[in-house]
Amino acid sequence: MKKGLMLLLIIILVFGLIGCGTKAPEEQGEETNGENGETNDEVVTIKVGTSADFPPFESHEVINGEDVIVGFDIDLINEIAKELNMKVEIEDMDFNGLVAAVQSKKIDMAIAGMAPDEDRKEKVDFSDPYYYASQTIIIKKGAEDVTNMDQLKGKVVGSQLGTTSDDIISEFQGVEVKKYNKVNDAILDLNNGRIDAVILEDSIADAYIEKNPELKIVIPEGLNEEEDPFCIALPKGNEELLNKVNAALQKIKDTGKYDELISKWFE
Ligand code: ARG
């Protein structure tokens, strides 16, 4: 009777252990297995917000019949997370809601080609820059050329709500600005002739032009020529996390991984 109980206990124990042992690998995911052979019991999943309308940084793509979010930012944040023994869960939202989502801790950070402008810096902290882009205007190929910003007076220009592009175009007197939550919708309206132009940063404009052969890029005189640094937005005051992210970013640059990602997405 005693022996029987003992056996039962052993069986329970052994199965219990096997149970845990087989569950862990799926939960950890392959990419988080440290190359240095460390165990990953402590892998933390972080929620990273983005606005997946900004190729080649982040956009939806159908791969093997499945809708996925891909891009330079997505690869970069996954590399950073790998360095920190973390796993990324991407959350797609409107760009205009990202800073508030970081601020309220709805997400752990945001990567969305975001510039650390003064307004945002009051609400969140920013990593070191990982890319620079400048503003351009997209118009229809057949349309009257725009060589000077003055020529956009009386025209309707689409911008993504809450972006630096939106701020810049909204300052031009006489230009009617139509604000969109998603860049795709602005491009759609431009294609359909509902608006006259879209303001968008260069690398992203290039990506949209490639898929919309009837559109072209112009850089009119008078358009802000300053570059927007792209940084990761983090909760304010978490210096430890900020330092870790910056150190990981630096390592990714030093090891050549950064250049690899640049050639993957921009060449
Ligand atoms: N760089 C601009 C900004 O910081 C636009 C970013 C838009 N990003 C996006 N994923 N739609 O405001």
C-alpha cells in the first residue's frame, strides 16, 4: 500500500516535470534562444506599438496567405529584443495614438519612424537615432509640376495625422490639409484624384512610388529640408531600459547587423 502510493507520487512528479519541459521551448520561440547557450527561462515579452503604413519601415504584407507586419523597424526591434533576451509582440495602431499608448504603458515601447520632437519628448523618452529622413511631396505624374511650395496654395495636401509631416504642411498658409490616420488612405485618395498631393518622408515616398507608378516625388523649394531622426519611444524615466536599448542598438551597429538590415530593406 505504501509502495503503491510512492509509485503514484513518482509518476505524478515525473509527468509533471516532462509537462514543464516540453512546454517551454514553444513559449520561448526560436529567435530568442541566446547564441551563447544561456537558458531563456526569463524571456520577457514586450509589446511594441507601430503604425504599419510606413514601408519599408513597417507595413502589412501577405506572406504564405498570412497577413504579417514586416519592415526595417520590425527587424531592428527584434534584433534589439534578442540582445535583451526579450520577445517582441507587435501591435498595430494609428500613429497619432502611439505616444499616448507608451505614456499610459498600454505598450512597452513604440517603433514607427518616429522623430523625437519637443512635444513628444515631454511625454516619452527616446532612444538614440537609428535613421534619418527628410520631407518630400508626392503628386500625380500628369499633374502640374510643383517646384515651389507656393504652387500648393489652393490645393489639398494629404498628411498623416500627428506626424512631423503634418506639422510642417499645416504651417503653410493657403494650403488645405487633409489629415489621415493611415498613410495608405492618403495615397489612395491621391490616386483617385480626391486630393492633389501627399507629404511624406523620402524613403517611405520611394516605397509608395514603387507600387504606384502613376505617382512621382517632388521636393519643392521652401519645403523643410531638415532631417527627421527616427528613434524608439520609451516610457519616461525608465533609464535602465533606455540604456539597455541604446547599448543593444550600438552593438547592432558595431557587429554589422545594422548595415545588413539597411541593405535588406533599402537596396
Ligand atoms: N517621422 C514622422 C514623425 O515622426 C512620421 C512617422 C510616421 N510613422 C508611421 N509609422 N506612420 O512624425
